[in-house]
Amino acid sequence: MFRFEYSIFLYGVALLPILVLFYYWAQQYREKALKRLGNTRTIARLMPGASPIVHRNKFILLGIAVLLLIIGLANPQWGTKTKKVKRKGIDLIIAVDVSQSMMAEDIKPNRLLRVKKFAQDFLKKTRGNNVGLILFACNAYLQVPLTTDYANVMANIKAANPGSVPSQGTTIGQAINVGSRAFKENEENHRAIVVLSDGEDHDGEAVGAAKEANDKGVLIYTVGVGSAEGSLVPVTDRGRRDYKRDETGNPIRSQLNEEMLKEIARAGDGAYFNLSAGANQVANALQKQIDNIEKKEFEQRVFDEYASYFQWFIGLGLVLILIEFLLPYRRKSSGKLQKQEG
């Protein structure tokens, strides 16, 4: 297993674009200064050894050296020894609604961003479980199978948007069915699905899907986002902001369908939560529900010893800095030019 021991140093990569901008500004400043001295062709004859290519090559060496030093400070490591670890938890699927209606702004900044923030905060509280991720709109997709790699799940949640799925609409029933199939068939307990949605459902099969999943031992929890008053759904049309419209051209107002989400939770023998009650309060209440589910014992192998390779990156980075320092700014004059000067 590969990891960075001090991954915070990787933020230093942000220095590279700053270095590029500084180099570009310095080159522009140098060219303007030369133009003020006189004709550029005449100046070029007076400085036959000057070469913009050398300047560029020195900068490239410096940029690569800085990148290697940053990687070295983060200390890349490879796992060398594993051990068995036993833990208790459940199999948990988080289903995130990424339909266009989730872009409504009745909950600031919009429903989807609030749901994504909640999902990430909830993941931090539910450590120890196997977690999977489903994204759904018109269809549902198992984005991340059950795993203990929480960083991967969080990264996929952050990247989720309406463009993550090929077609729009909302089919909560499909999300529940896909989640049910993601669990192991030989286990009838220790499983739950958390649906994060505004409750719009276009296939009408969500309650039935929740009941069917619960018959197989899966508990269904729902978290609603949005308001009863609702909001227009913003869309981008030819680069301009507009609103989603019906067949007659009138803007569509999307509202939180709380009753639907409550019915789904009841059919799945779970519970319903409204995100407007406060993200932290809902996360704590949902975690209490998860804690009450009977746990199963997991056994997994984890790395407990790592070999560090920072010295290779730092060493090579310092060598490149030395080469950049020793590399002259002037190229060697040709023999013909030296003869003419003599």
C-alpha cells in the first residue's frame, strides 16, 4: 500500500503555478527592458551568448527540483508488513441524489452542496463500517462498492454533480434496488441504506423497493433536503442562466417531498431526518440509529510497517538545484564567431 506520511506538504504543489507566473512576468519585464535599450536585433548581435532557451531550461530544472522536494517532504511510503485486525461494524450504503432538482437554491448554497457536506461530515462519525456510495438520478449507479477506504468515498462525494449520471429524473426505487444488490446475499442483518434526497420520485416504486429491501434485512434511512415552499431549478442554457421549464415553457418549482421520504423510511423500518434541523444534529441522530444496528465482526489485513523513500526525492531535487546553479546563462559562442572577434 502506498501513502504519503505527511500529505499536508503536498499543498506546496500550489507553488508551481506561482513560479510559472513569476517566470513569465520576469521574461516580459526583461524583453521590455531590452527594447528600451534599442533595436532588439542589434542588441542580439552585441550579446551572441545570450539564449532564452537556457533561461527556460534553468527554470524547468528549478520547477522539477521544487516538485521533487515537495514530494520528499510529504515522505512517500510503501507498506512492507501487514497484520490482522478485527473490528465490528455494519455494511452501509449512502445513496446521493444528483438529479437536476438538487441544484435548487431554497437551501443555500444549494441542495446538492448541502447534502455533500452532510455526507462527508457523517462519514467522519461512522468510522468502522464498510461503506459504499450510490449516485442516482434517472438511473442509479454503484459509484464505490463497499469498502473501508473512506478517502475514496469522500473524494467521489466531493466530485458528485448532475453531470455524474448520463440522464436526469429521480428514481429513488432504483437507488434502493442497486444498494440491496451491493450487499452480500448470505447475510440478512447488519445492513443499511441512507438515502439523501429532496424526495422527488418519478417512478413511484420507491416505497415498494424499500419494503422489499427490508424483507431481506436491509434498513432504509432517509434524509430530506429542501423546503416546503420550494424553489425554481437553475440550469445553464447556451452559457446563460435559466430555469428548468415544463412542456408549456413555465418554470418548474421543486419542493421537498417530505411525505414520500417518510413513507420510504417507514417501509424500510428506518427513520426520516430533515437536514434543516441542522447537519450536525442530524448526523448525530443518524449515527445513533446506526449504532443500534447489530454489528458483525470483520477481519482485515492492514499495513503496520512502512518503508520511507523521501531521501531519493530530496536527493534528486538537490542535485537538480545544483545543476541549475552551475548551468551558465550564456551559451558558448561558435568557433566562427570567436574567429571573427579575433
